[in-house]
Amino acid sequence: MGSELVLKHIHKTFADGSLVLNDINLELPKGTKLSILGPSGSGKTTLLRLIAGLAAPGSGTFSFAGELMNDVPPYKRNFGMMFQDFALFPHLNVEDNIAFGLKMKGMDRARSDARVGEMLAMMGLSEFRKRHIDELSGGERQRVALARTLAPQPRLLMLDEPLSALDRSLRKHLLIELTQIISPLNITTIFVTHDHEEAFAAGDLVLIMNQGEIEQKGLPEELIRFPKNDWVRDFLK
């Protein structure tokens, strides 16, 4: 199977000259569920922003489905990104939040309403259609944010620390719920986290980053049994 997402020799520096990504190379077949795991400051969110088009590489190339993406603006990439704080619109109700991206794409009202209905049913939110965001629990907000991200049928799904804003007691339950929703969709997914358990549960492939570089990539069981070096072994303890 050919690779859908391809990063080659990606470098990125901040304005002060500090190196944040150093020679990143990555290839993912379609439908891969990748977790990017690393400590704070390791470059994982910068890498996600680069793929989304919210940041540009200093050098290197990024291709998706055979198309060079370096100069493609974010709104033309048809990628979906779910942010850490969910970034829902508090002045809109649930259905209007989910419909937002569809309106931005110029979808007509009938098709938009039908798609919103599909997403509400998929997320178990049909009875919450008219509720405002401040009336929802953390888990319900997560499902609305995921529904809004998936509604425009993105080619790639990106989740940036989607559980970190929630109480620890909720996170395991909501991670199971999240993966159960995403798994059947056969959409390439990148899940960014600093939590080992989340990374291993969310991804069928895990990439570990440290100081802007890829330390190791592999199946969760491979990383635990065969860490590449002492840093990886200590980080996974």
C-alpha cells in the first residue's frame, strides 16, 4: 500500500533561531491511526500545525495523496483539526456549531441539515441539538467538537491533546469513546499527546519525539519491549 501522507526532511526554526523540528521524515498509509507522543517542548504540536498549514516548514516537503502541500493554504487542504480546548462557539447551539464548517464550504441548507443530523446521530447527540455549549458536560463538548471536525468529511483528522482539558477521571472513558467513533471511519488520524496510556490506546502506530526529532516510531508493544535508547526507555517508564 502506498503512503498517503509523506514528510521529507522537514526542518523548522523559531524567529529567535532556535530549532524546533530537525529532519523529520514520516510516511503514513491511508487509514493509519498515529499517536505523536513526547514531553512538553518536543515539537509535536508544531509538527501538527505544520501539517494543518498553520505553520510553514523552513525546509523540506509535505505531500498528501500525491499532492505537494507546502504552499496549499489551510482551508484548501480539507483537513480537520480538533483543538485542545475544543474551540467551540459559545454563542451558537450544538447544531449550529456542527454546521459551521459546512457553511464555510458553501454547502446548501438542505445538505447541511442532513449532514448535521448524521453527525448528531453518530455522536449520540440528537437530543442535544438545540442546547447551548455552556449547558454541556466536558464529554458532551468533546463529542460536539469531534462532530464539527468530521462534518465536512476531512481527508485527514488531527487531534491536539483532545483530553488534556478534562478531569483525569473522565479521560479514560472518553478516550475509549473517541477511538470507538473514529476507528470505523478509515480516515488517517494523528493524535498528539504527552500521556503514554493515551498514545498507546489511540494509535496503532506511535511516534516518540524529543527536542524536535523523532526518537523512535513503531507499534506500542515494540516501543515498550525494544526501546531504541535509554532516553526512550526512561520516558516510557
